Amino acid sequence: PGGAKSRRRSPKAARIRVPMRIAVYPGSFDPMTNGHVDLVRRGCHIFDRVLVAVLCNTEKAPLFTVEERVQMTRDVFRREPKVKVKAFSGLLVDFLRAEKTNIVLRGLRVVSDFEYEFQMALMNRRLDPEVETVFLTPKEELSYLSSRLVKEVHRLGGNVSELVPSLVYRSLQKKLPNGKAT
Ligand code: PNS
């Protein structure tokens, strides 16, 4: 026993498939910032696929419709096959089940994010004990960024062109002309 023949993989073993590790990255993405983009790419270093889940019925009265947010996000990652984008509504845990995964990816930028993120992670675990939330930190220089601030600064005439992907910036200019940005 133990000869070269027995070490060869049996045809059955060769057929065993390692399941794909899919992380769902949920959010409002209204709009996607360079901080989100950085986080998705970091997620791709760890997971086989990052599924960006764009929340439909956000209570925050979004600037962009869900179709616009999904399309912009797809356009941003069009050359990155590991990244998929879908809209979702209802409970995140139900979406995870439908997508046959139990991994949530979220970004932790600053300490003040922690409380909200901790509550969400524990609530999701309560709703489905199999759900695991993985937190990644974005690049330092993006750690102050948020969609809310980007929209506010843009609306008031500040230049946010280096804080969002260029196609998002063009959409922002169309949606919310600020009279100053070029
Ligand atoms: O970008 P945001 O607005 O911080 O994302 C929040 C989001 C979409 C992750 C959260 O609101 C969510 O998961 N909503 C879906 C409804 C749900 O499952 N709520 C309970 C989560 S604890």
C-alpha cells in the first residue's frame, strides 16, 4: 500500500467541487464611492465572488433610483468578473439564503461605524445563526468618505471628482448640477 498508484486521485475525488465562496456586500450605494470600490476589491482578494447587493427600498430617500445604482455599479466593475451586482429588498438574511451563501461583507471605516455595524451583524446572526459578517477596512485616505458627504459637498459646489468613480461623477453632475463642477 502507499505506492504511486494509490496516491493517484480517484476519478470520484477528481469530481469533488470546492464550493464557491461568495460574499454579499450590501448597502444603499447612493452612489458608490471610491471607498466602496476599494472594499469590493479587497473582498475579491479573499472571496471567489463579491456580490454587491443594492438595497431597493431604503428609508433614506435615495438620490439615484435602484436601477441607476445597480447600473452604475455594474459599469464600475464591468472588467472585474469576480464582482456581480444585484438589487435586493426585504431582509438581508433572506437574500443571503436565496444566493446560497452565509457571508456578509461590510466596511469599517472609523470607530463611530462600529456600533451600527455591530448591531446589524448581531441582528443578522439572530435572524440566521449561520450568517457570518466579515469586516474589512478601506484605504486610510478613504476612511472619511461616505455617500452622504459626497452628495452634500457636491450639492454645495465642492469638487468630489476624485472621491467617486468617473462615471459616477458624471451621473452626479447630471442628477445634481452644482453650477461649479466641470
Ligand atoms: O449602506 P447602508 O445604508 O449602511 O446599508 C445598510 C444595509 C442595506 C446593509 C441594511 O440596511 C440592510 O441590510 N437592510 C436590509 C433589511 C434588513 O435585513 N434589515 C435588518 C438588518 S440588521
